[in-house]
Amino acid sequence: MTEHTKPDRPQRTARLAFAAEELRLMSALVVMIGIGLFLALPFVLSIGSVVFLPVTTAVVLMIVLSPLADRLARWGLPNALASLAALVVFVSILLLALALILQPAVALYDSLPAMAQQVGVRFAALQDQFSWLAMANERLGSLMGGDRTPRVVLASPSVLEQLAMATPSVLVEVLLTFLLTFFMIESRVRLRRHLLFDRASHGTSIKAARVLREIQDRVAAYILTVAWINTGVGVVVALGAWALGVEAPIMWGGLAALLNFIPYIGPLAMTGLLALFGLGTAETVWLGLVPAAAYLALHTIESNLVTPSILGARFTVSPVMILIALSYFSWIWGVLGALLSVPILLILNALFDHIGRPNLVGFVFGEPLFATSIDRLGFYAYDNDGEQP
């Protein structure tokens, strides 16, 4: 570049500063739009749960069951039959697990009133031991001028009435989920070809292939590995319940395995159930707390030693992010949202690993929102001679 065409150093500096300001303004708009979507998305997904929940569940099931369908297809089965067989295997395992849990639960249903009465006796004994605390609470309430006005309590539908009203919609959603899962698994080959070969450049096709492989490897491997670990936990809990003489040990093992899929909340719920059952059937309070204490010790070993050593660093996710995803999706979709929270988080992590993670904290202090933003401005920073402005 000659002296007549080569821009002056102040012009290059001004162009660089203008480009940086323009990019930062666009990044600020992206952050504001992202925050708005994050806040508005729960209401949209909750209102449209009839549509969005089956689709999301079907996508996760497709990712998990596609490797099984691929293996069955390699064994010579047609694609449609392999997809149907993979779905049938999953549904069979799910129905078997529910049968192992529900059948003993129905048998124990008749003993619930006696157990509730026994728990009341235990709490009454504890209340007598801490009667001074109740007296202090009453004295504090009288000093604070507690509200003594009568309250009107509206009658709400019973549990059976709520189940009767919810059953048709639940059946429709379950049927829709399984149909979507089957068609997604059956069309997985065409979807891969469309994502890989219908791209504008070869580099984009390679990146799409890597994203697909990473998502499937992470989610499918995580769920299958956690399923084996939870099955082991269920077997140990069933054997421990049988050794302690707890009724329906298979039911307790199945509950432990299923609830262990929900991080943090599931084990806490299982501990509470075992504590209530133990207090309602044991002779003393301390004996009643033995099953809950034994399960809590088992969960501590499993969550801190077994699971991290098997999953390794590849599936390590921040506990803060897990809790945020758990509260976010359970608020939107309830228990099923809690089950889907970790797979959805793994899918988002795999996507961000390939498209880039936003540097939100650094952006507040003046850094670029994405690391690639520096590369976009690189052509301004050097002239043709490799000279920095």
C-alpha cells in the first residue's frame, strides 16, 4: 500500500474505536434480549405446556433412544421397526418400574390411618418434651397481638376428583409424547443428513456434525450411566429395607431409584418418606429414624464418591447451575420439568461449548461479550505491513 492510499494512523484508530463501540452496543442489545427471553420464557412454556412439554420430552427421549435404534438397525431391522422397538423397550422398563412401585403402595394404602396415628403419637411425645417451647411461642404470640379473627376456608376438590379431572389431559399428553418420540427417532437419519449436507459450507457441516455428536454423547451417556447408578442405589435400598424388616422393600428400592433422578430434591423427599414411614411403624423414635439415616448415609457415599468417579469431569456441572435449572423447569412443568432439567442443561452446555459462552461478568467490566468478538476486530488492529496502530 502506497503512502497515498494508506490511511493515517488516527483514521485507523478512530475506525477501530467506532467498531468496538458498535459491537459493544450490539452485545448490550443481545444481553437485554436474552434477559427478557429468560424472564418471559417460563410464562410462555407454562401456558403452552400442552404443546411444549411433549415436544421437549420427545426430544430428550429421541437423544437417549437413538443409539439403541441405530444398533438395532445395524442388526438388520428396518428403520421404522428399530425405532418402534427402541420405544417399546423404554415403555416396558417404565411400566415395570411403576408396577413394582404402585402394587406394594396400593397394598400399604389401608395401613395409612394407623401409621398416621402412630406418627401423631410420636410427635405428641416429642411435643411434651418441648412443651416449654410451645408455651414460649404462645406467650410471644399474645404479646405480638396475634390475629384472632375467624378465617373462611373454601372447600377444594378432593384428590380423587383432581385425578379424575386431570387423567384425560395427562393421557393425551403421554400419547402425544410417545408418538412424537417415535416419529423423531424414525426420522433421525433424514434429520442428520439435512443438518450435515444442506449447509452452505463444508466447515459449517463439520461443526453441525460435532454439535450433534456431542449432544447425543453427553445426554445419552449421562442418562444411561445415571440410570445404572440409580438402579444400583435402588437394589441396595431394597436389600437394606429387607434386612431392617421394612414392609415392601421392592417399592422402597424403586422409589429410591426414581427419585434419585431428581438432583438434591429427590433424595431429600426419599429421606422424608422413610422418616415418616419409620416413625409410623417403629416402636421408638430412634428406631423409626434408622431407615432414613441409613439411606442418607448411602446417598452421601453415592453422590460424593461413586457418581463423580464414574461420570468423571466430562459431565461435571456446577451445582449452582443444576439448582437454577431444577427450580426453573420445575416451576414451569412440575415434577416432569425437574426430571428434564439436567438433560436440558447438558444440551445447552454442549451447544455453548461449540457456539461460544457469553462472558456476562466480563462484559459488565468492559470485556467483549464473546471471545470471538476480538477476532472480528482483528483486521482493524493491523495494517498490511503487520504494523499495529
